[in-house]
Amino acid sequence: MQAWERTVVARKNLLLVEDDEILRSFLRICLSQHGYQTECLSEGEGIPKCLEQSKISLVVLDVLLPGKDGLYWLKWLRQYHPHIPVIMASVKANEDDRLLGLENGAHDYLVKPFHDKELLIKINNILGGQSTNDSPLCIEIGNLILDVVNNSVHKNGDEARLTLLETNILKLLYLNAGAVVSRDEIMEQLKGSQHNPLDRSIDIHINKLRKKIEDDPANPHFIRTIRGKGYRLHVPYFSA
């Protein structure tokens, strides 16, 4: 086994059920940055279908949801998916509400507002994951393995060398997997605020990167162009 195969960090799939759009978006980005692939729902009715389609390792479940509340879905999860741990989140801070969640099978309970690192610590404690301070040496993206240290990508046993810029582009898209990242945002992240907003060189770098990671660069599977908006990285089992 090669060294890069031993250091790869596979993303664990989480399900975040939160009706607050701003908080949901923030937590998705935060969890992605720490190696978690996150499915997002604004209400509980989509939970059964999501669990049928994706292998979920842990659920973060808001209590106050539209329609059936989080406590209902906690009981449902304990009945039909007892192996999946659940972290409840709620503005309800009194001890009775917290104990009610724990008594019904929640593995932990967070009171809003909470620090994102507190959530990460609780998730890592339950899943036995890496420290929140660790940065993976390799990142798994579908059947690709990105080696961020050696600037290379491995696909089906074959290795392709990347430039530092290509590595950083792919890593940036990975950290925002499922979301559209504009050309301007990519340039600002890679070259700072002094970049030229009219500079289209990012398209050239994306095309070169596609030739190294795509089976058919003309019809890309991973890096997709969203006309008039930018680029989006497609990762299998990721919900945009």
C-alpha cells in the first residue's frame, strides 16, 4: 500500500435538519471545511427519503421544525434507524427539554446559540473522528484522491501531477462542494483582493484541471460550469 493510500480521509456523511436558512448554510460550510459531507433539509418530512438514498453517519436535528417537530423525528429515527446517532439542537434551554431529548434517544443536546466548534467536538466525540485542528493530507472526492501535500491526484490507481494553483482550486471547490463558486470568488481566494475581476484566466486553469481528473473533459462529471454564475464541484452523495 502506498503512503497516500494510508493517509486518505474519507468524508463522513451527515444530515443537518434545520429550518433557519442562514444557520443551515453556515453550518454546512463549516462542516465541509472540517471534512464532513453534509446533506441539508429545512424540515423533517425529507428525512426518510434522504436516509434511503445516502449512507448517513450522524444526524443534527433541530427541535423546532415546521410540521412535525424534531422530537417526533427523533423517535422515528430511534425506531427505524437506531444505529444512527442524533444530536438535538434547540433554543429551548431548560433542563426538562434537554432531558426529554436525551431520554428519547438523542446522543447529545445543543442549546442555541452555540459555537460551531462545540458542534464539531460533539460530532467528533460521537464518531471518533479526527481532531477539529487536523487538516487531512489527502481528500477523497468520489473516485479521486487529492494529495494536497504533493500536489497530485490519484484516480483508479493512476497519478496526475497538479500545479499548486490547480490543487488550491480543487481544494477550494471541495470546501464548498455542492455550492456555486463564482470566478471572482475563486480569484479573490487564490490571489487576494487585488485581483482583476475581468481576468478570465481561471477558466484556463479549470480546463487544464478537468483534463487531469475527468473521464470526458468536454462533459465534466466533477467540475461543472454553471452558466453566468461560476463553478460547482459535484461529489457523489452530496446534496446541493
